[in-house]
Amino acid sequence: MQRVAIASQNTAKFTERSKLSVFELACDPCISILKETKIPRQMIDGVLLAGCSTQQQYGSNIISEMLGLRPKLSHRIESLCNSGTNAVAAGYSYIKSGLCECVLIVGAEDSATPGRRLDWDISRGAFTSPVFWAAMFAKSHMRRYGTTEEQLARVCVNNRRKAKKNPNSLFSTGVTVRDVMDSKKVVEPLKLLDCSRICSGASAVLLVSENKAKKFAEIPVWIKGIGQHSIGASFSEASKTTISAAKTAASIAYRRSGLKPNDVDIAELHDAFTILEILAYEDLGFVKKGKGGEFLDQREKSINTRGGILGCGHPIGATGIAQLVEIATQLAGQAGKRQAKGCKTGLVHNLAAAGTSATVLIVDTDQNG
Amino acid sequence: MDDFFSYLKKGKFRIPACIQCRRTVWPPSKFCSLCLSGVRSSRAGQKGVVIDYTCSHIARSKVTIGLVELHGVRLLGSIVGKPVKRGAKVKLTSCGVTPEGGVFYNFKVIKQTM
């Protein structure tokens, strides 16, 4: 059966807010792709738009018109914070099934997005903001495994440092452990710098069939495996120390790709809050349960080289795509100052709504990065 | 779901349960997600247990918030009284719907008898 590749990718600069419409935001990385790729525009037969904005009705058709595209399949995809990777799963499926050959997938979000809250989940009472459930995960993990606030802080320090080399990130300055520890307490143990910032931004990938990749893509990055799982829409796991949807999604992706955690050279992890990156190390099998804090000292795997969500900002629907763009860029050896050495296999880990949904993508190249 | 919310608006917390299989239906819905039968909200004790808790600094003054379990349902609510710890027994003292349509639950630690 034919493989599916990422032929081209681009992320536009993330900003605190934008005067542009969501459609103009979306077109920015798409225009970069269309100018760069050898694939002629009439060959693009799928357009998928990921995002949570209520302004985006019929959005994929609108941006197709703005970009001079006439796709066969075109629609929006929304799943809060993992809208982006959901759109990739859909695009991949359309190509695998033969419905499309070249799918342009763009995630775009304005910082005023309603995706910041999930009104359905009334189990959260008055405590609707995601920081509340993230704090409960952190509290449980600290109590059970002795993870410290300093270890949480180091996640932010690491990702802000990496974001300095990323011209598209929201943040361009680093922070120290002291800065994080002294930042305003939000919900204990999380402080302001333990939390990511919702922002405006867009990111896009062009997925193509193997035939088209061989003809038109200079360095195709192949999608090896996709796993996803969801456990409902209401906050229910907070006293536990595992995001079970992530663990299940990872095991599906590993099985489908025929790979193991040890095979992963580079990963973009969903660090919307510092604790989530520590949980990701464990849920993805990079380290034993409870040892997530110690994994911060490892050097084998490159983690969140673009700066993660903490460094780049969180334009909700665009995040999953931006994570994939970074991995594809790294595997293709095109990451410039951020280039990690010896990357052949990459992983994207993208969560939504208190970890009730998780997507894991595994990609690789035929060459060493 | 209307059933549950009409009680909640009056400050009463009723447990939605399936009329067929009797299981608690949460979040509240007009039909049971397990057997797809109808749902009725009925009276239940207002006592629960603290699963975990922390301190929120978002509002003007600090608030202890906790994940409380009652009748198999887990809610995030504020907790007053002492001592707040995992396993502490609490009572739902007030709940309701705000003018903006938000929902709130307030708990108080129940004094343990020696």
C-alpha cells in the first residue's frame, strides 16, 4: 500500500493577537508552501482547516478560494487543542483511501478563540480554566513520585531557551528556574510560567501520496503511524498520574509504525503546562512511570526543539500542525540554528481537554537528518 | 438534563440516574449513555470525599479547591473548614447556576467524630 509523505511545511510567526482575519492568518503559511513546492496548484485536491474559532464557518472553502485552489474534499476539523493532529489524521486517511492525492492542511487560530474553555464539562464547576485540572495532575504526581516544583520549572526553562532560536515563536527571551519559581502563583503548584499562553497563529503542511512525493518532494518525510484515543469530554482523571488517552494513542502509533519508544530521536510534546511534558515522557514510554522528572537530564532524544507550546505560544488549532512542521523540518535537515543531529524518526504528542483526547504521530525519513 | 439543571438553578444538587439500568448519568443528559434509556434526577445525600485538593490564587483571595467525589460523580469545588486532606469527608453546602450560566459547587469539611 502507498505511503503518505509531508512534501512541504511552514509555520507563520505566532503573535499575542492579530488584526488579521482567521482566513488571512490561515493563508500566510499556505502561501509560503504554494510558492515553495513543485506541486502545481491544480494538483491539490484536499484542503482541511483546523481551528476552534466560531468565525471559521465554511473556512476551508473560503481559504481555498483565496488561494486559487479547487479541492475535491474540503472541510473544517475541530477537536479543541488537538484539532491540528486530527486534521492530519483525516488528510492521511483521504490519501491512503485514494480519495485525494495532495492535501493541504492548515491550522489557524485567533487568540480570542472560544477554544479556551469547554462549557459542556460542568464537573469543573466554577473552575473552568484548564489550569485547574493541570494543577491537580501536578499535585498528584508530586505527591506520588516526589516530582518537584523545580523540575516543573526546568521544563519551562528548557523550552523558553529553545524558543530563542525559533523566529516564529511568541517568546524570544529565556527564563531561569528562579524566574519560574518567583512567578505569580496561579493554582498551586503551578505558577504563571508553568502555563502556556493562548495566542494567534497559523501553521500548514502539504501531505501527498507516495507517487507524488517521489516526483515532486525533495526530501519527503513519511507518516509511519497514527494513534488516537479519547475517553469522553469531562474531566475525570485528575487524581491519577497518567493521561490514559495519551498512553493508548502512543501504543497504537507504535504498533502501526512497527517502532518502539527507543526508536524515537526527536519529539514535540504537548507542554501546555509544565507537568504535561513530564507526564508525556512517561506516557510515551521514554522513561518508567514516575521517573519523568529525572528524564529532564537525558541527552539521547531531542525534545521540543521549536520551544514547545510554552516557548511558542498556543494558537489552539494550529498547535498540532506546528508540532508536525517542526519535526518534518528537523528530519529534512532544514532546521538551521535549531538543527538536531542524527534524527531519523520523530514523534508528535498532542492533547485536548484535560487529556480526554490524545493524538500521537510517528514520522521518519529515508535518510539521516 | 433540563431536570438536573432546573434543580441546580434552585440551589439543589440532584443525581441524574438512568430509569432502566439505575446507573448515575454524568454529565447530566436526557438519556443514559450506557443503555440509552431515559434519565431522572433524584435526591441523594450531599456528602462526599476529598480525592485531592490545592489552593487557587486566581480570585482576589486564596481559595482551597478540591476534587470531591459523591455518588460516583467527581466535581471541582471550593472547600472551607479544616482539616482539608485527601479522604476528608465534606458536605455540599451550596451550589447553583450564576447569571452568566456558569455552575458552582461549595463544600465544607464535616467534623469527624472521635
